[in-house]
Amino acid sequence: MDQTMRRILLVDDDESLLHLLSLRLKSAGLDVQTATSGSEGLARLQVFQPHVIITDLRMDGMDGLALFDAVHRQYPTLPVIILTAHGSIPEAVAATRRGVFGFLTKPFDSQELLAQVEKALHLAGEVENGGDGADEEEQQLRRGIITRSPLMEDLLRQARLVARSDASVFIQGESGTGKELLARAIHRASPRAAGRFVAVNCTSIPSELLESELFGHKRGSFTGATRDHRGLFKAADGGTLFLDEIGDMPLPFQAKLLRALQERVVRPVGATEDVPVDVRLISATHQNLEKAMQERRFRDDLYYRLNVVALELPPLAARREDIPLLAAHFIKEMAHRYGPRVKGFSPEAMESLTRYDWPGNIRQLYNVVEQTVALSTTPLIPVTLVEKALREPPGELPSLVEMRQRVEREYITQLLQLTSGNVTKAARLAQRNRTEFYKLLNRHHLDPALFKAPK
């Protein structure tokens, strides 16, 4: 999917109006898909991943407000514009108060429609002064982030918005989900990108040294302080400081950190004067800080100072569609160490990867991929190596449905091998059109690129 193309999803049960809207938006250079009902719109949502939705208020079945509610339960930052008749204006005003981005009365003016869409795209982070800045910002945000998950796309949309501000960001997520990767992405897409990004894991520094490491110290302030040390806050001056696993920070130091954030100054250990600092703080933890506050292990006032904007990284088990992409990416990364002999995973091995729950998340997936690449003697990693890496015993006798899926998957794999990953040729051999064949590829998490002959 072209991530730089601005995508609009139109939902209306009036097909003539839908066609007219589509033509006007496409003529403005927008990528448009249409749906004739709310339920069809929801089905298209995850695949198309629009930046803005335009929907009629009055539709048979699921109406525009019901569609808005369903969308915003999953993607709370996705702008929705509602089309209304004149008699429905009071309802539209109430909808705006609920979070609908805007509404247009029918018949609508084309320029007003495009102006609303541009405003919504600006809110979604897809337009910045109408120039190339947004594309560069998007590239910086996505660098190193591999995903096609709707959950991650919504998270990146939120991250793009918050990156432009100087607000403190709090990232919640299980260990191994990529909290530091997201923090770095926010820094790169922010006005502070030219400054340093300094990452600190609070669990890796002994509690008695935490103040010295963060705030600095003067020579002779304690045994072993043989020189002045400016500290990590000052090292990140003008940039971003990332405090990982902040839930493990000792309670006595939390008050000092709160003062530093409020006053924008630090006092090095052994010093008598404060040192000004200009730092954007991003913090993260896998712990439940609300529970920690109830147990008096974490200060309420510090929590609310840190948690100006909260982002939650989903576990890998909630974004299984990303597992084939991540695994393929890791294999390419490892080619310089292990050689290019391994091209991918066998269908059974990939099925095992996608069905696993991944308690260690992306970090665990990386380790499993590395172990299986190192041990594999064939271009496609077999399922036995994956099961060994996951410490899973062979499964029970498969059901009839599972067996049919396995046969179908093996057949498609053979076609891709015969055609060196050429989807058109493979679809022709299977006597299916390209659209149907791509659906089969997606169902079985097969990437044609893995079967292409090396150049």
C-alpha cells in the first residue's frame, strides 16, 4: 500500500451520489474507495486503512452515527465527516459534540467538501502546509517500523499528531513490543529531531546512582566522583529523553524528577545551583502504574505530569498480520551475518509462528528467527526448527478444515515456486483471477517476494 497517498473512504447507500463524490475527490488527487453500506464500510476499513471517512447520516441498516461509533471504538483519532440533509442539522451538531470531525449539508458545495477533507487530513497528520514536509515527516516516523496492522496504523496516526507538540508522552506496553522504537520515531518526526535522543532504562541503573546519572554530579561530591559529570538530562538538552521502565524508579527520586519536569531545571549532586534544561520527555513501562499508585509505589502527581499523552503499544499477538512481515524483514537483516541461503519459512512453519501467543513479543520473534536461520540447511525454514525454537511439541492430528487449509497452502506455495513469485502466472495456473489469488495469499500469509529469484 502506498503510504504517501491520501486515502478517503466514502460510505453512502445512494450510488449516484457516491459516484459523484468519488469523481470529485479523485480529481483532487485523492485515493478513494467506496462502500454502499455501513457494514461494507467497516469491512473495507482494515484493508484500505483510510485517513478520512465520509459517510451519509441516513442509511438503511447501520447509519452514519452507528458507523462512527464502530470506527471510533477501534480508531479514536480517525476523522469522520458526516453528510446530512437540512432536516438533520440538529442531529449533526450533536454528533460533532460526540467527536465527529464535521458535517456537510446536502446539496453540498464541492469547494466546501474539499476544504473539509483538507482540514481532516491535516488533523490526521497527512497534510502539512501542502508541501513535501508531511512526506518527510511520515518517512521519519515509519523508519524501522514494519506493520500492516490497523491497530498499529492508528497508533502511528496518534504518534504523528503528538510528535508535532512538545507534550510529554507516556508509552504503555508489554516488554518487547518496541517502546523505544516508537519513542525514537516520535523524536525523529518532531521539531527536536536535530537534537539528541537519549534512552535510559531505569532498571539498569542502581537506585543510589540514578540521581547522579540523570542530573549529573560535581567532582568530589561522593567517593569515585573524580570529575564533573553533566548527566543525561543535560546530554539530551534540546532533544528528547526517553526513560524506559519508569515504573521501577525508586520512590524517593520521583519527587526530584517531578521538580525537574515542572521547573525545567536539574541540580547536579554536590552542586549548589540549578542548571536549566530543555528536554522533551518520553517515558514507558510495562507495569500497571495505576495499581502502583494505589499501592503507594508511584506518585500520583508524577504520573499525571508524565501521562500528558498516552500511547498503548499492542502485543504481537494482537497484530498477527505483522508476523510474516517482521519475520521476512528479520531474515533480510540477518543475511549479512548468516548468508543469503535462507529465503523464508515453509507454510507450516509460518503457520506455527502466526498461531503462537508470543509472550516475549517482537524481541522473542527476532530471537526465534535468528535461531532458525542459524540452524536451517534449506532455503525455507521447516516447521520442526520453529517448534524447537518455541519449545512446542508437535500438534495433535489436524482437523479436516486444517488439513484442507494445509493442502491449499502447499499447492499455492508450489505455484509460487514454479513461477518464481509471479502472481499473474500463478493465478493463471490456479485458474483464478488476480484478486481471488491475492485473497488466498493473504489468508495463508504468503509473500510472493520470498519466492522471487535473487538478482
